[in-house]
Amino acid sequence: MKKLLLIAGLIIALSYQSLAQERTITGTVRDQMDEMALTGVTVRVKGTTRGTTTDIDGQYSLRASSEDVLVFSFIGMVTEEIPVGDKTVIDVDMVADVATLEQVVVTSLGIKREERTLTYNVQSISSEELISSSQENLVNALQGRVSGVQITSTSGAPGAASEIILRGATSVDGDNQPLFVIDGIPISNASTRGTTNRAADINPNDIASISILKGAAAAALYGIDAANGAVIITTKRGEEGAISVGLNTSTTVSQVGKLHDVQTAYTTGAAGLYNPRTFSHWGPEFRRSDNVHDNLNNFFQTGISTKLDANVSGGSENMTYYLAISDLNDEGIVPNTDYTRRSAMLTSTANILPNMTLTTTANVIKTGNNYGIVPESGGWMANVYRWPRWDDMQDVYHPDGSARNIWIPVSGNLADVPDNPLWVANHNVRSDNVDRTLTSANLRYDINNWLSIDYTAGRDFFMQHYKAVREWGSTGNAYEGAISEFNRESEKITSTLIFTADTKVSDDLTITALAGKNIQMDYAKNTFVEGERFRNPTLHSINNLQEVRTSQSTAKRRVVGVFGDITLDYRRFLVLGATGRNDWSSTLPLDNRSFFYPSFNFGFIPTEITEGPFTDILTFAKLRASYAQVGKDAPPHRLTQTLTQFYGLGEGWRNDPFAGNPILKPEITTEFEVGIDLRFWKGLLNFDVTYYERKSEDQIITPRVTPVTGAILQTVNSGSVENKGLEVLLSARLLESENFLWEPSINAFGNRSELSELFGDLVEFPVTYGQVSSQAIASSWLGEPLFGIVGTDYARTPEGEVIVDSEGYPIIDSEKRYIGNREPKAYLGFNNNIRYRNFELSVLVDGAFGAEVMNATSQFLLTNGSHAMLEEYRNREFVFDGVVEVEEGVYETNTQPIALDRDFFVNYYALAGTNFVEEIYYVRLRNINLIYHLPSEWIARVGMTRASVNLNLQNMHLWTNYSGGDPEVNNAGPGGGASGAGTMGVDYFQVPHRQAITLGINVNF
Amino acid sequence: MKKFSILLLFTFLFLGCEDFLDVNESLDNDERTTPNYMLPSVVSGMAYSHYAQGETAAYFTQYITTEFGGNAIRDRWDYRNVLRVGLWRRNYFDVAGNANKMIEFAKEEDSKNYIGVGKIMMAFSFLTTTNFFGDMPIKEAFTGIYNPTYDTQDVVYAEVETWLKEGLEALEQSNELTDREMGTTEDHLFGGDLEKWKSFANAILARLKLHTADFQSSYDEVLEYVDAAHVGWQEPLFAYPSDADSDWHRNLWGPSRPSPQWDFAEIRNLLNSSVHTDFFMNAMTLSGEHDPRLYQLTTPGENENYLSVPASQGIGALEIEDFAILYDGYWTRDDSPIVFITDEELYFIEAEAAFHNNDNERAYQAYIAGISSNFERLGIAQGLNDYLSSSAVAQSSGDLGIADIMMQKYMALYLQPETWTDMRRYKYADNVYLELQYPENVLDIYEGEWIQRIPYDPQTEYIYNPNEIERLGARDDRWILTPLWWAANSNL
């Protein structure tokens, strides 16, 4: 159907061409300042979408008629409009726009807006910045570059899921991640059972730009799914002109980053006695003659990844195309882990009528991921850390190829033997394969020079196949083998129709108005199969299982929305706007299904109406404010309690753990935002600051309820979360000369959250996943920040001194309390772009400050006797710093010495959760990218238009006060974690982040 | 072009009929079914629950203790850092919650048989659960109230009694022609034989009345219910298949340590690292000779010795090879049955009630019948006469003491949760439970007092119903030392 339309469009377009009285116009565009040719200037026939860009010599050519007006626009330059009249050559000298404010920004629904008129904070990332990150997961590529964004990756494994949260989390247990939109089509960023976040399927090289809409104001028009903001992605397009071929190839070498330290002095055993059948490291000291192995470091390998991108683009004035193919093979630092991604994208734009454009895109993606990371709760590295040093972990097999057991247990039961992690890496493989197709069509019709219609329809469809095999011989109940498998079919269909009117009512007033309707249809079906015990030991099929359980879950959701947006621009100094949207969602009960939410915004630009000497210094100033609401619906199928399969004898049905709630209503988030945008000395120094306050009320949350109700969980409207924060952006252009330019920019961000209301009598809302310790858990506490840690502490006097018992041991107060905030107090990103002759250098340093990390890895290592501090402290005599209660309320300083033995560490120290909560900072040299552009005279000889080589260094250094490994942790990730307060800041045996070096070559013909 | 715009405009204004949004019903699971499809989960759930109760109580009642000592709950009674106490949800969600739903479906179609069976199962689940926790919501259970009031235990007992009587009444009214069929597929206990259900209900009533008979002077009533139970009596025995192909189909006491529901940590048995206590071994040893039942309840260890240790102390320097293997005994195979109320228990209820009613003759007969049926169960009837004539057994009704009855009941109810109720009724008295010793390694803060109950589920009640927890004082670390209603009132 789409093809037919395209062909029909082409025929119509071609027939029109001969009718118009057009001729070819040529010309050169230069910079007025230095008379240098400007490359990439957009030249467009006003009121149409026909256009071209200037080539490397600043030249262009396009067809236009005498009545047409040509519009020349270029970032950083004042847009020029020149009537064609009888001219055939039009040369233009463009003037630098002092405040670089004509910059166009992509906002809601793919609408491009002049940045000047924006009344809320939108930040854009260019294709160059994305590529210079050298990150294949586009979420990671944003790290450190945008303020107001928290990104945490679950691990350094290939295809590891990353979590992104804008301006703090609003939901106590719903998904807090923003909506991802590609070319107007919302796509799935789901992560199921610890598999990668699906936005990572998108090849960063296909992206022309990303706009981050952080607040409710910016996202109001996207409706409920954008309640947490939106990441708007625009893919690359072809350009009119000769065929252009681009090739890009790179190779990356990576190694393991920062690990936790472990003690190397003591061997396995208990009470100082050697035991060769345990991982517990409370044995005697190693003797000098003992043969020891550095299993931890030996476990990792050097990862190598290669990527090839190729694109072909070009077109005539009536049709342009862009075709890109890409192949990525990423081999991890953990043996037998890899991630592959192959994609092909074709975009074509056809002017099917002089005022009608059809753009169609198809992106076909195939990814494969082999990984050994335990889903949802992590912890896979635990056995690597505690593997006895007297055993060589590398020695996985017997000479005959069978697996070597580290010991034979007393019981003789081989199912009790722990698996060698290197055996696990090769024989307990989890694989995740996705076939995905993103298709979209956009029809734009300019009815006249002020009214246009835009219709977009698109579909995001993927089939995911996940399979985890535990081969015969695995430890525990998988001794005879086990398989866990699921197939997921996910479809999102979007249809959006928008009318836009853009009219200059008078010289003083411009009105932009927009009205639209949107239909969203989501469908996801998961089929799970799992089971144990293979009949034939080597056949890894569910047909071969003796015990099989199956289930399926289907989620269906439909949302219809109508919306409007009006912006008044008065004499360029006053901008007033309002939006409104009404949604009807299938997930809410009939009576509460429809809900409306508005937004209002305001911009004031005093520099447009004042003249004076100070405008030489302060070239531009804008004050902006907005107030917005956005609604949110419920997860599908939560209104009634259903029955679920019963697997026991006799089978049949049983109650589902989810209680129904037939009176759910929408959740509403309200946000207020003010900002100032100042540009000094014609853009040499720019300063932008935004303050926001945000409150989510009547949250749709699914707390556990007391089973006395007959259910375990129930979706209810309850609870409020408040966030407020500051985003600062400072950028400059320094030492600018013909051959040199230094553009430093700093972005800073801090968010404060509070859980201000909660369901029923609840004072605490624990996070479902990543509960790896019973002394300290990720949990939200009423009246405290959302990203809380709740746990135990030592018993303390009112003055805060630790109370010690008469034998000198600290007393544990087992009552759990709020003991830490995992959200960093401040994020800082410092980015530098330096251009010198043919070299370009970008250096990105970023950091986070004041976050409390819950170091469950440390607790585990300690109780296991493997913690590094035991080298120094174990068996030392020690007087605990505390007081002894001599009589009720009377305390004396403790003087009783105790021995720091296993009993102390396990039964006292490890029971105080506060001992594993650390306030940390880190500063990371995240990225250095050096590009060398080969001189054009060289490459022209071999027929190239551009050629460059680049060297990219990632995660080269980490400065931190953290006692563990890398403090940037997220134990469960978005699979389980991004729901609610998630597991950001929970450290539990994840694969550390990688350090990597990339060498790339980029050529264009 | 104009037509085209009109078309677009039309699409825009058209909002779609409401049907378009009516897609919120689950496509995979129904909200309703017929009661026959609910009964298996109710009965299986109770078998599961019975195991979990036994696993919890077996360490408190000193049948077994852990190999290493120092286990938080089992040896130290330390519930301070426990994430979950699953017995709570086993009652409300797994057994009674489903039974309640089943009764609802049965009432709609007026299937009296399912109504009666549902009430009996619900009553049994609540009765066994309240004996672990004490006060618990019963009147506000399943009402949707998210912070239900906890009823005192006497109210729970009264309500359970009412349910049992209602259950019996419904079974009386059952009409085979109009009721939905109940056969072996649905009813894993009795294959739909309602007479057997009635005797089970009477046995539950006998057990319930026994707990309070001492201070409510109701031993006559206990004996009446015992008599009623004996009419058409068949053990409520939940059989597991010998060729199970799933953890759901295995007895949780078995050596494969099944864990069909991954989310409950305490569910896996620890028999692989547990051993017998001195208390149990003393009872099973007579002048150096082992009670023949010992060999049926366990598997010989490598050295075929039957060592034991004091509760909570671990085996220390002893070799594990000198202890019996606890698996593959009568109750501890993958296909062992779960019996909700055993033949033996019914006899010992009779013996105890008759004894306190000063009917020693009847007490003695029931006592001997209890021992005999235990030997029969274990397939060693040929050794019975030797045993009965030994000094381990009271030789006449005149010799019979309460310790004889309770110690024989203790042995016959190996690993059964009801033993804990018995011990607490007798206040852990060492003249009833001969030579019972206080475990050395329990927390000092208990100051030598015995455990009387377990705390509510910390993952739900302490978080979601904090005001009731506060009112009861259940946050106190010593809460578990507070005797239950029947123990506090018992003069035994």
C-alpha cells in the first residue's frame, strides 16, 4: 500500500513539474564576515518543502519560478529571504546571528520551533556529539551531555540495559523513563527480564539529532506516555544532489574497569581452620609456599568490537533518499558474551505535489545478545569474587573435556558443587534475539502559506526470543538441566493528524496554532516456557524437558487523544502559549476513562525592545515560565481480580495475586518551570538556568497489600511524589580564530525528591527488585527522598553515640529506618570541543556528587571473609568507639576491648545496614575523541569528498572516594528497576563498566 | 484537494465509538470459573501449608536441630532480620482465599457439596494458622479492607467452629442430583466422599475443642467429636505421586528439596543439614536399644550410628557420618503423604481427653490404639507386641500418666505441626515432655523463656498494617514469647 502511494505520488509529482513555469536558479552562499563559502546552508522555496543545501564550495542549484521566494537558513546565521523575480543567479552573503537564536529545535510531535519562542527547557544533541561518544546504546551516548538527566547502566556487559530518568522520578512504582519517539512514532524501550533496553536497537549513526523534552510542558502534547518527558529522535535524511556514499568503520578494544578489592591473605575455612569445601574465607593465612591464583582478574578477557556503517544518499529535487546499513559485533570482557546488531534503514522523501510531501521510513533491525547476567537481581559476579584462590578457575575441564568439580561434597551429591563461573559463562548462556521493524509514513500538505496538515502513521513491531539454558551438570535444581524461554511479540501503532496554522496577523503579532488527534494502540504478548531435567543430556530443547510449565500474558491498550496548542508571538519580545489535551484510555474504568490536562507558558525577551550600550554586552535575554499538567493511565488489565493457572495436583485455577480495582482514576503530574537564558558578547558566553517543581498526585501504584484481602498486590490511586531541581548550562566560544576554536560547556543538575504521601498506613514502599540484603534495602520512606535506603543501624544514644554492651560489642537496633538517599545531590558534565586546523578534539568529563551507594557487595564480601579490609583488621584487638549504659540513661565511654573476628564482623558489624551505605562522589574522564580530517586536496585525488580518522578513549579514568569498584551502579536496571525508585545506587556483584579505545575511519565519496 | 481536506477533517472529528477502547479485559485469564476447578488449589495449598507449618515447628519441638547450630530462626529463634514469614500468606492467599472464592462460585450455582468442603478447608487453614500467630483478622478477611482489625484468638476459634458447623450442615443438605459432581479429579483427599469429609470436620472440631478443654471444661465435647469422627473415618491423606514430573507434585519434605514457588525462602527443607536432638533420641531409645520406628522414619547414615545433639548446638566436632540421614523416612520421601489429621492423633486426642475426664480405661485403650496405629503406619506391626510389653509403654490404665500419652503422641506425630500446640499447652513442662531442655543458643534477650508464637509477616503486616501491629505490641523483639490465648489460660 505504502509503495503504491509512493509511486502514485511520484507520477503526480512528475506531471506537475512540466506544468510549472520554473527555471534553475544557482548561486553561492558565503559568510559575510570572512567571505568564506558556507557549506550545508538550507535553501528552500518558501511555502513549500522543496529545497536543497549548499555544497562544499557554498554552491547550490534548484528550480523555482518568478513568484517564488527563496529562504536561506543556516545555524548561527540570520535567515535571508530573497524573491526570485527574474534572477537566475542569486548569491547571498549571510550575516552571523549574534545570539544564534534562529536555531531550530524539534519539539513535540516532531514540530520544529525557533528556539527563541520556546518557553521551556529543551536540549538537543547533534549527530556529531552522539557519534563522538562511541556508545552503541544511544541512552549511554547522552550521558554527561544533557542536564536534568540521570543515566545508569546495569553493567559493562555487551547489550547491558541502561536506565534513563529525566528530572527525577515521579512514580513510586511505575515506569519512570521517558517516552522514546523516532520520526514522530513512539517506540518501545522495554527491558524484559534484564534484556537490553529496546531503544538500544537504534543505530546511533542513523540519528540526525536528539531533543530531550524534560518537563511536562514540553511533553504535554504527547500525552500520557510522555508524563516522564520524551526523547525525540530524528533520523537522517537524504539531500538533493549527486549520489553520496559514506563509509565508517571502527574497532574497539575494551578491558575491565574498576573492581572491588578483595583480601588475598586468608584462605577458605572457618575459625582459622582450613576447609577445602567452602567458599567462606575465614580460614588461616595462606602460606608462602601456597600456589595461589588471581582468579578475579584472570576471569576477564579483552573485549573486541567492530562496527561498519555504510550509507548512500542523494536525490532529485522531487525525491531524496537515504539508505544506511550497519553491522556491529561487540564481544564482551566476560568470556562468551557478545552483542550483535545489524540494521538497514531506508528513508525517502517525495514531493508528490508542489505543496505535498510524503516521507516514508523503514528500519529493519536484527539484534542478538549472549550474556550471563542474572536478570533483575544481578549478582552474577558473586562466585567470581569468592572463588578460592587455591584453585585455578581457568582450569575448567578435565583433559577428557568433562567439567572439573572444585570439590566433591560430603553428601556425594554433585548437584551441590558450585559451578565454575567460566563454565557458567559457556554453559549457562542466556541469549536474546530480536527482529524489529520500524515503519512510518508522513504526509505533509501545505494548504496555503499559513495552514498545513501533517499526518503520520507508524508501527514499531518486534519479535523477541529469549532463551536461558542451564546445561546438564549445573548446580542446584538445574543439575539435570533447565531451560527458561520466552517469546515476546510487541506492537505499537500510532496515528497522528495535525493541523498547523502559522500566521502573521499584523506586524506585531504572529499566531501559531495547532490542533490534532492521536490514536495509540499497544499490544504485547509474552509466552513463557520453563522447565527442568533433560532426558537426553545435550539436547537443549523444551521437547527434551521432563518438567515443563507454560504461561502467556497479553497486554492490550488503546489511547485516543485530541489536543490543541496556541502560541502568540507579540513583537518578538512576548510569547504566550497554551496547550490542552484530552485523552481516553482503555485501561481506566468507563467513568474515569476521559481526562483533560492543560499547560500555559510565557516568554519575555527584553533585549528585543531595548537598545543601549549594554546590549553590546548582554546581547540577548529571555525569561520563561510554564505551568503544565500531564495525566497518566493505569497498566492494562488491572480493574478486576482474575484467576490464574494452578500447577499443583489436580490443576485448575487459583486466585491471581493482583486484586482488582474498579475505581481507578488517572494520575496527574503538575509541573512549574521558570528559566533565564542569557547570551553575552554576541554568543561568546551563554548562560541558561532552569528551576522546576513537579508533583505527582493520585499515583497509580501497585503496592503489596496484606494477604488478608485475599490478594498480594493491588493497583490503587495513592501517594504523591514531589521533585524540584535546578538545571544550569554554561557555554562559551573562546580563542576563536581562523584555525582555532575552543568551545567549553558545563552542564549541572541537581534534583531533590520527596515521597510526600503514601497508601493507607504505609510509611515505606520497598522496591521490588534488587533486595539483596536484609539489613539495607532500596526502598522509599514517607517524608524522605524517593531513592531511599532503608535499613538497620547500631543502637544510639540521643546524642548519636553508638551503645555498646558490657562485653564491648555494639548493640544493633534492628528496627529499620531511612538511612540514605541514592540520588546524587549534583551532576556535573564538562564538555570541551576544540578545533585546530584539521584536528577536532572533544573531551568529556562528568561526575556525580553526594549520592549514597548501598554497597551490598561489600557486605557480602565481609560476611564471606573476603573483604579487603580484613587483611588489616581481622583478629586485631579493638575498642569500639561507643558508650556503655551503666544505668538507665547514663552512659560511660566504652573501654572493653574485643577481638575483630568472624563473630564480630558477621554477627555485629554486618548487621548494621549503615555500615554499607557510603556517601560518594565520582568524576569520570568519560570520553576523549580526536578526529583528524584529511586535507581536501589529498582526498580529492582519490575521488573522496571527506575523509577522517578518529581515536576515541572511553572511561579512561575514575576519581572516586568509593570503597568498592565503580560507584555508578544499577543492580536490576530498567527491567525491574526503573519502576519506582529502582535500583540505581545498589551495588551487588555486577560486571564493572569497561574501559575502551576505539579507532575509526570515516570516508565519503 | 478540498475533498481530501474534508476527509481528513472528518477523521479528526471522529472520536471512535467506545468499543474501540473496550480492550481491558484479560485475554489470558478469566474472572470466574466453576468451583470444581478451584478445589485442587485449595487442598494442595493446604498440603503445602501443612508442610511449612511442620518445617517451622519441627525445630521448636526439638525433633530436629541444625547441623551447625547458629541458624537464625531454627536455632536462635531470631526473627529480627527475617524478610518474610510465608505461613501468613499461605492461609490468606493460598488456601482460605481460594476456598473463599470457591464458596462464592459454589453458592452461585448452589452446589452444597463444594460449599461444605470449602468451609471445612477454610476452617482448618485458619485454625492451624492462628496456632502459629495468635490474634489475626477473620471477620474482616477478604473484605477488601487494607488495614483489617485483628480479632482475638477466642473470636477466631469461635468463627472457625461456626464455619465447621456450617460446613457440616451444607454437606448434610448436599444433593447429588443438583450439586456439581465432585470426584477424584477434583477432590484429592476423599474423591468426593462427603461422609469422609464429615468425619474430617468432626476430627477438626475435636482438635479445636481439645485446645481449650482444660479451661472451658469441655472434654465431654471433645470425646463426642472424636466419636463422630470415627464414624466413616478415613485419614485426610494427601498423596503425592511416585513418578512426579514437577516440583509441584513432590512432598516438600523430600530429598529433592522442591521449591515450586521460588519466592518463599523458607520453603525449602533443611533436612540435608539437620540432625536429631537429644530430646527426640532419648524418647526413641530404651536402655540402649532404638525404638524400631526410628529406622522407618530415617535412613541409616554412613556409619549406621544414630547420634544426636542438644538442640541449637550443632554437631561440633562430631562426624556427620555418625548421624542418621533424615531423608527417605516415612514422612520424608519425595512421594511421602501429607496427612492433615492422622489416625494416631485422633486416638491421642481421645486418650488425653479421657484421661483428663478421669476415664482412665478409655484413655488407656486409645493410648494403645494410638501406638498400634503408628506401628502399623510404619509397616512394623510385627514388632508391636514386643514394644507394647516394654517399659516404654504404660502397662495398665492405672500406670498411665499424662507424660506417657503426650510422649507417645510426640513420637507418633513426628514432624507434625500439631506437636508444637501440644507442647505449648503443657508449657514445655519437662515432666510431660521428659528431659526437654531449653536450647542453649537462643538469643539472650529471651532470658530463658520459650517461644510461643511467630511474628506476623514482616513483609506485609509490619509495613501495610502498622497500626494494628503497634496496638498488639508485635513490634517488640520479645513478642514471640507471649503465650497464645489457649496457652495463657491453660492450667495443664
